[in-house]
Amino acid sequence: MQGEQYLNPKRIPTIWCPGCGNGIVVHAMMTALDKLSVPSEDVIFVSGIGCSSRTATYAACDNIHTLHGRALPVATAIKLVRPDKKVIVMSGDGDSLAIGGNHLIHAARRNIDLTLIIFNNSIYGMTGGQVSPLTPSGKRGTTAPYGSIEEQFDTVKLLEGAGASYIARSGVSFFQPTVKYMKNAVSHNGFAVVEVITQCPIYYGRMNKHKSPAEMMQWQKENMVSLEKAEKMTEEERSSKILMGEFVCKEKPSYIEKRASMFKELCK
């Protein structure tokens, strides 16, 4: 497997359920690092709590598995001390947008030079199948047995409004685009986020009558469209689709750069 030098073989097999898409997301990240030729000693993985957050423990790089929702502030502290390292946060939809939501918007506002990968499986997979901020309206979870009546966050719009300088979205059924966006995110100077739509067949799939993981991945292929294709569709056609691609990619000074400049001026 490309990028396997970034994985700790002593920790394999993973705890993830058969058919879970998390392994594909991790494979894409390790492939992206391999394509960038980033030495493993220059990578630090940070994660909170949740199925996807276990990623850090499988990495053959420095890694920290911290408290629920607190991955971003811990990653920020690491980046401030070691700005030379690639600090990558692997986080689920609940970990990053629910309990960690406040940290998310301020990391984006400050344009901290971090890479955040959001595993969006539309549910809390590890703690019992509760609905998350990214559960689509009408879909079921253990806390919404008749369907969620809440509106889900649009991660891209939320982060764009908060000030992130790189935002992309993909899905596990689109491996090469996912690798491309992750490469660009890791290389980007500033707060870079890639949201990856993935499947939880055990909770979300069963509760919402998806017959198999393969069916869930096929659903992605039929319901996710690139920004280029979306431009040729009517507004009505676009309304039922999930858009994927690079939504924001702009250069602006990161918090790390501003901080270094401030200290330079103070030391004159």
C-alpha cells in the first residue's frame, strides 16, 4: 500500500467495523503524504474522541489522542511550539462540529497553519448512533428514531464564513480527488480543511435502510457532483446533490506568520 511507512503495523488490524470508510480516508492521507515525500518524523497527528479519531493511534509518526472536541487547541499549541512540523488533525463530524465546534470556528478565524480532515459519516458511530450536526434532516439515529428535525451544518459555508483559507470536500468513492485535496491541504499555508463523506454501515446504514457498504458508496457516486459539473446543472438539479471540489483556496498570512512578525518587531 502506498504510504504504509506512515502506519504502525503493530496497531493493525484497526477497531473499525467491516465496511467502514475510515480506512479509505486514512489510506488517502498516507498516500498524499507519500506523494509529497514528507518524512514521517516531520508529521504529527492529533485527534480527539470517536471512531475516526482513533487514526492517530495507528500512525507511525508522533501522535496525540486527546479529549473529545479538543484536538484543534492541542494541535494549535503543538504548531506554535514546532511550526516546522506538519500538524494534521483527524476528526469526526461530532468531534469537530459539535463539542469541538467553537474551537473549529476560531482556528479558521485565526487561520492557524493546520490541516484538518473531517470524517463525515453523518452520525456518532462510536458512542451509539446519535445524530450529529452533519446528520441530514429526516435521517434517523438513536436520538432521532423518527428522523432528525434539525437542519445540518453546511461545513463548507460555515468554514468559509469563519475564515478558513483552504476548504475542499470529497467522498471515499472518489479516492484520487481525495488524495489531491489532501495533498493541497497539507501543502497549504494556513487553516486547511478537507471534509470527506464516508459511510457508517453499522449505525447510519442500518437505521436508514442502506443494505450494504457498497450501496452506500454507490449512493455517493450518484449524489455527489463536482463543482464543474454543477455549473452546468439547473438550481433545482443542484439542490438534491452534494457538491465536491475545492471551494476556497486563497493566500493570506497565517497566525504563525503574524506571530513571528510581531515578535520580530518587538525584538528590534
